[in-house]
Amino acid sequence: MSKSEQQYLDLAQNILTNGSLKGDRTGTGTHSIFGTQMRFDLTEGFPLLTTKKVFFGLIKSELLWFLRGDNNIRFLLQHNNHIWDEWAFKSWVESDEYDGPDMTNFGLRALEDAEFSKIYQEQKNIFVDKILNDDIFMEKFGYVGDVYGKLWRHWQSDDGQEVDQVARLIAQIKENPNSRRLILTAWDAKKTPQAPLPSCHVLSQFYVSDGKLSLQLYQRSGDFFLGVPFNIASYSLLLHMVAAQTGYEVGDFVHTIGDTHIYNNHIDQISEQISRPMHALPKLWLNPEVKSLFDYTMDDIKVIGYDSEPAIKAPVAV
């Protein structure tokens, strides 16, 4: 039995049993608990959940996208990663340039109406093709605001200079590992609230002790069924990569979440997941020949021995 995965399943059950019923900006509604924490000992294995298949390729490409300092979804689409599509797509279908079928509340309508679902997919395919092949369209509708990679690598200071938080973090860990300021932030009070999806995982703090590097993430909002399994794996991967480039072993990934919620249209899916058996956690392999955090490619990052139950589909609340 994996202690790492069991705590996720236990917290899921706690949210279902004790969570408050709350409305939300998407109109879907949630079961919600405020202020939760999980701790993953990364020496036990890589915490890629096994009670449902989690697609590691999506996690790799998204994290590499962050580390590029990118906030345009073209890179993701080039790697067949569609997890950020909906917010960019929404900006297009709500713009004056869109002249196709009405896409109001497209997420819920596609879920409830098979005929509309076909129309939605047709428009989505048009959108993806334009992002990939039309530079002008990509510049207008491919960006998702000042979140994650943009803030990690290109933070705009008040004097007009750019701050590369990630490069500075690597230097700080190497030069002063006892610092209590090993911080990576993805929340700019001036700009982030105006993004299509303001950053959810907003603050990371690294910590060195006994030759091991640990990381605590504060996440303001956690979609527990769809998003949180990705967040667990993504920041565990980031921790492994930073440790490899600073000469440390990995320690703990501590995941602290503010509004920890299960959407009402995910209850059946997560209940099924809770009932499933766990498998042994996989191991992570990073190419030891890579000498910079910014030089990793998809081929340099692999999980070994990943055995899981089948994937469980659920709609994204946009």
C-alpha cells in the first residue's frame, strides 16, 4: 500500500463526507474544505496516482512550458497537450472576431447535449488548427495571461526590469542552502487576477536539510479530482529536477491547499476512484547528462514501472 496515494484517497473521502456545499464561478457547485495538507516522501516512489491513469506526458510538457517562461498554448498543442485549451478557446468564442455557432456555456452544453458536443468539437478543432498554423491568430488568442511560466521567468519589476525567478532560485540554493527565502511565486497582484484562469498554485518554498531538498506548495484552489493529481506529480517532478541541478537528493513534497474542492459533476468519478485498488508507485528517471534545468526535453524525463487502473473521464469546469 502506498502511503502517498492513501492520503489522497482519504482526503477525497473527507471532502465528500464533510465538505461544505458551495457555489463557484463556473456555476457547477462543489463540495469544499478549506486548508488541507498532504506530505509525500519522494524516496518512497514518484507520486503518480495509480487508482486512475494520470497521463505523465501532459505533466512533462506543461512543466517544460512553464520553465520556458511561456504563456502561449502553441507549445502545448505541439506536444498534443490540451489541458489549457479551454481558457484560450473561451477568449476566442467570446471575441468580436468569432462568427461561428453560439458557444455560451460550451463546457456544460457539450456534456449534456450530444448534438452540441459535435458542434463544439468542430469549433475546437478549428481553433487548435489556427493556433498551430496561423501566427497572427496565435498572437491574438493563444495567450492565457500572466500565470506560471511568464511570472517564473519574466516577472516585471517596478523599474521595468525582468526577474528570472527560477534562475535566481537555482543560484540561491547553490550559494545559500539555509536561506528561508527560496521562494517561487506565481501571483502578481497587479496582473494575475485579470488572467483567464488566475494562477492556482501560487507559492512554492524550497528547503534544504540533511543533504535533501524539499518543497512546499501553497495552492489557493484545488480541483481535487482533475487538477490536484497533476499538481502533485508536476511539483514532485520540479523538485526532482531542481535537486538534480543543485546536487541534492529529494526529500518531501508538501502540498498545502486552500479551497480544496470536488465539483458536483465529479462525485461519481472520484467515488469510483476511491473504491479501486492501489498499485506500487513508479520511479522517476532524469537524464543525468542534462546540465541545466532549462535544457530538459521530453525524452530526458521518464517514469519507470507505472502500472495503474484505467483513466476516468470528467468534464473541466471553465
